[in-house]
Amino acid sequence: MIDYTKKITTHREVNPIDNLDYSIESDRGRIFSAPAFRRLQKRTQVFALELNASIRTRLTHSLEVAQVARFIAKSILTKLKREGLDTYGLEELENAFVSTAEMTSLLHDIGNPPFGHFAEQTINKWMRENALPILEAFPSTSPDAQTIKNIVARDICNYDGNAQAIRVISKLQRLNLSYTQTLAVLKYTRGAYETKPPKGEPLSYLKKKPGFYYSEAAFIAKVQQTLGVSAGHRFPLTYIMEAADDISYLTADLEDAVEKGILNLDQVYNLIKKACEAEGEDYLLEIIEQRYTQAKQNDEPYQFNMFFTLIKAKLVTSLVFHVVDIYIQNHEAIFEGSFNCALLDHDTQSKYYKAVKILEKLSAKYIYQNKEVQTLELQGYTIVNGLLNIYKPILELGSDDFAALLRDEKIECFIAMRLIRRISSKQIVAYQNDVKNLDEEDVESFHIMEWYYRVRLITDYISGMTDDFALNEYQTLMAL
């Protein structure tokens, strides 16, 4: 039975707010005022360290996604009203339903590191090559210690912005969001320490990427149990956020590429036209031909903006109504969180699916593989990799030395004594809170887990940087 009153609640970790409307507004205020949210304005979407303010950042992208999510959520409610919102427990939850979808979209990139997805790969490569050898040296004679070591080994090599978002919300920023708002951010439902299931298995799509770390596993389990979401399943409104993100990407990167001078209006039109003709695709072809003709009737400086504005107006509206239909047609599976697919990818025979895939392929070929973009990625790799190398001495310390370091006592590693002072006190407190809950009597497991939280500490610090701060920190510490 679909009853949203079981999913959209006032539960939160501390200081619960009994009134649902107040609880929802509290979440909105906490998100908008969070430093981690503001830092998105200086994080890469596609073009790193961009001085042109009209090019999208993670912040402006998130604002666009939030607006599309709001449109989808309101359209779902409009359709469900025909049967009566009380049928689904939504009669008093319209504002909460829309706001949760919107705010989830604002938060969806909050865990992304500087320099985008390339930095995720950089962190994981560095962990495999540098952190795993340190971990391997820890004694693990007991079965429990060996199990913990195996978990940690998998977890630290699976950094992902989605998993980091949960950590930012729950521990690093202590936003104390409602369980509803928190769980809606959990896009993927697999722990970073768990094995990725093969395609075709139940929930395989939902588990294709890490959604949370071992450090937050107990918290996620508690939230899921409270809201009646089974392990490995997704919160229903997360499907809306994902669809809004997918829709927002479609023309955004092409638009930015024209703004950057990588492509021009005529090239974009011809590339889409050629791809549509090669695929035998008529829907998108008709749209771009109509919009191109309309745009060309404008004054030259406005043609480019008019072309994309007209395309987006048509595409976004059509795709929103398309995903709304899919949401409602699969309502029960989506509500229970077992719908094993993105909404836009469900109907692979639809004209919308074909149009989306053409635009995605064009962006991949002509933007992501562009020399300038890849040069920026290589620069990001050098910076993130360099910073991890600089902070490696902190991971090479024994537990006792690191504890002394935090007590501001002198230790033999004089470099670590200086590095620790550069790390945010909030991140250090998050480390300390995790470590104080460990069982020190289980010596082997304690040392492994203490070190694990130290890895999290360094990763939290570097992944929380903005692009320009990371560049400046790298230049400063490398004496460039």
C-alpha cells in the first residue's frame, strides 16, 4: 500500500520538530545556509577554474536541477489528484513532497570533490597505490580484525561524491536534516565496502555505485528502518531528483561549450542534425530544425541564446511529462524503492529515450573528449594527487603518535605536526567522535579502524576543497 505519511515524517537525529511544515522549512533553511552548499559555486561542472561567470558551476547546475525537480513533483501531484491525494496519504503533504524533491536536488552534488568526477578516480587510484600498502601492514591475526581490514580496504578505494554527500550532511556539516530529507539524497544504495552486483540482478542499478561509506552504515540503516525503506532500496523522491539531473544535463554542456568557444551555434545544429539522421530519429530533429529557423531570425548576438532557450522549453516540458507518466505507472515499485532503473531510461523504445541518448553521445564526444577539457582534468589530477602525497605522512603515523598530535604534543614527524594545523577543526571533531566509539580492548581492530577514520579525515579535507582553494593549497605547499 502506498502511504507517503510513512516516508515523509518529522524524524531527525536530534531536536525533532513536531510540525511537518516547520520541519520542512527548517530543512530548507539549513541547506541554503550550509557552507558546503555555498562552496558549490567554486566547484567544477565541466570547465575547471573558469573565470567566465556565465559558465555553469556545481551550484548553478544544482539550482537548475532543483527547478526541474520541482516541476516534476508538482506535475506528479496534479495527476494523482484525479484519484484523490488521500489515496496515497498525500492530502496534507503537497508542500513537503515538492520541497523534499527540490531540496534533494540542491544537495545532490554536495559531496563532489574539486575538479569533478576525474578527482574521484584520482582519489581511488591514490588509495590503491598508497593507502592499501599501509593498511596491509596492520596486524590482523583474529578473524574479526581480518574482516574489518577487508571492509576498510574496499571502502577507502571507493570514494564517490554520492557517498561523500551523506557524510557531509550527517557528520561534517551536522545539518541535522530530517530523515526524510537525508534519505532522499541517497541516490545509490550500496555501501562502498560492498561488492557491486552484476547487471540483471534485483537492485543492480540502484547499487551500481557506492551510496555511503562504512563510517555511515549504521546511521543509514537506522534512517532506513525508521522510514520503512528496506536495505538496498531507494527513497521514492530520489527518482525525481535523478530524472531532474538527467534532464538538466541535456543541453547544458553544449550551451557552455558554445559560451566557451569550443563550438558555435551552426556546429551544434549540424552535429545534432547529422546524429539524428544517422539514427533515423525524427522527434529531436524536428525540434532543432524549427528552433534553428526561429533563432536565425533574431539579431546575431541573440541567436545562440534563443536556440537553446527554445529547445529547452520544448524538451524539458516533454521530458518532465514523460517521467511523470513513468513514475505513476510504476508507482508501487518506486514507492517501495525497488524500481531498478532511472526514470528516463525505463522506456528504451520511446522517442524521448532516443533523443536523450543522442544528446548524451554528442556531449561525450565533442565536449568531454575536448583537448581543453581533458587538459583541465589532468591539471585537477596533478593537484589532487599532489595534495594526497603531501598529507600522506599523517597516514603513516601510528595511532599513539596521531593521538599525541591532536593533543598538540611534539612527535618525531615534524611534517605531520605542521600539516595537522591546516585541517579544518570540524573535520577533526568528526574524526574524534568516530574514534571515541571504538573498542580499544580489541587492539587489532581498534588500530585498523582508527587509521580508517584518519583516511576519512584526509579525504574529507581534500575533497571538501573548492577548485581554486585546492589549486592555491597545492601551489603553496609545493612552493610554486
